[in-house]
Amino acid sequence: MKPKRPNMLASLLQNFFGNHLPILRGMSPHTIQSYRDSLVLLLRFLALYKKCPVSSLDLKDLGHHEIKAFLTYLEIDRKNSASTRNIRLSAIHSFFRFVAAQHPDQLEHAQRILGIPFKKTGSRVIDYLEYEEIQDILSSIDPNTPKGRRDYVLLATMFNTGARVQEILNLKACDLQLTKPFQLQLMGKGRKQRCCPIWPQTAQLLRRLCMELNIDLTSEVRIFQNCRGTPLSRFGVRYILNECLKHAQTSADTLCSKRLHPHSIRHSTAVALLKSGVDLTTISQWLGHSDLKTTNRYATIDLEMKRKAIESIQPVKSQKTSTQPWRHDNTIIGWLESL
């Protein structure tokens, strides 16, 4: 019996992930993995929805109604947020743009999927750490153990650079310049490289850590490693931060009411730069933002800066209001029009 040939969906998926994303578009492995996870979820859902094995699914099974049912499943059954739903839909849109380009006869099918809109998401208040709170966290770390020294250097470097967690985890010894001018090279989203200046104190901490771990500064060895000598993961950084927060909360009450995660340190760097008088364009370049609108949100989150701004403005004079009762409609209209 001859093996079955791949159907259209199987061939498209193979070409999409094997050639289109990594080679033609040059997407990073993390982006490709995110797209993969979204489409794996979709295929598993459709197999249950259609009551058939995943291997039997074809492109016609990924219809407009099926995709909408999948998005509803994400929000209701999996309790995903609207943001997560939009991320999954973005991966599906990308796949169907590829489908339309490869098979013009499927253009109408693809257009129906591409017409499914993203859901509007609300903006949440950004939690960040004040400079004093960063100091409280760093002071809570035990410098007498190898783990404590690593954690201190990790968090101090994250605060100094405002780097994304994955950018720090990808940091290699050869990316460090520990002689003047002190700086390090980061690989950001879209494989965009940028140089970030660091304080002399941070350079000294990194030099000591490399010496302790016997890391050659010209090698491509990752700087931040776990106890097994392998690179730290994102979950490892989250665990380290949570442990440090537990110790710091005993002496810093303000930390108890905040919802903090590794990305909060990046927010903290942005706010600290803003408070120091650094302009938003420079902060945008520092953080590696591709759009200045992303940086502009930091200008709206610091209450202390808002209070100082309002105090610097001459308050408006109180309006003299009439105590005469409103006996006629024209009195009400006249008062409203005078506002």
C-alpha cells in the first residue's frame, strides 16, 4: 500500500515553517516557536471540533467559522486574555497571507480569515520599581554565596540596561566591553543589535562574575548560568526575582502591593531615565523600541512627575456661581452657555 501524499495543509505548513519564516523572512527562533505554538493549538482544537485525527485535517477545515470558534475557545475554555487571543490570531493571519501568496486560487478563503478582526484590549497600569526599591531588592541578596553573587549581577545588569529578559539571557562574554567606554551589545527583537552603556560598577560586577566562572571574555559562552552550568531560562529569572522580592518585602512594605515580574525591571529603568531628565527619543533607543509610541506610555505612569507638573501650573481661579434659584429654563440655558 502506497503511503498517502501530504495534503495541501501539510505541504503549506511544512513550507511556512521550514522555508518562509526562517529563510525568506529571517524571523527569530522565538517568533517561529510562538507561531508554531499557536498553530499547534489550532490544529488540536480542530481535531476535537471535527472529531478526526490531526493528520486528516486539510486547508478547507480551517474555515472562517472554525477560526472564530477557536478564538472563542481560547477566551472561554482556556481563560486566555484578549491580548493572548490577538497573538494567536496574528500567527493565523500570517499563515493565511502566506497561503494567499502561494495559492491564488485560495485567495477568497484567505481573505475571509484575514477579515477576522483583533479584539480591542484595555491598557493596564504598569508596575515598576522606584530606585530605592531596587536598592532594597539588591541589598536583600546574600553576596557570600555563588548563587547570591550571580543573582546580584543579573538584576543589577537588567536595571542598568533595561534589557528584555531574553536579551540578558542571550548575553555572551564576547558581547561585553569591560574597558572604557563600558558597554555591552544586545540582540533585540527582529535581530536588531544595539550597544548599551553600563556603569563602571556594573562592568566591575560582570568582570568578577566572569573571573569566578572562568569565562574567557572573547568566548561565546553565556554569562548567566544556572547551578548546572547551563544558560538560565526565563522561568529561572522569574524565580530569582520572586525569591529576592520575598526577602526584600520584610523591610520594604511598598513592594507588597505591587504585581512584579522580570519585565518590571525594564519598566523601572525607563521611569528612572525619564525622572533623570532623559528625553523620550533617547529612552526609546536605549530600550530598543521600534516605535516611539511604545516609549510614550512611560510619560503617563509616574504620579510624582504628574504632581510636580500640576504644582508648576498656576491654578485657575474659582468661578463665582450664583445662588439664585433656577426658576425658568432660560436661566439654566444661560448658565450652561456661560461655562
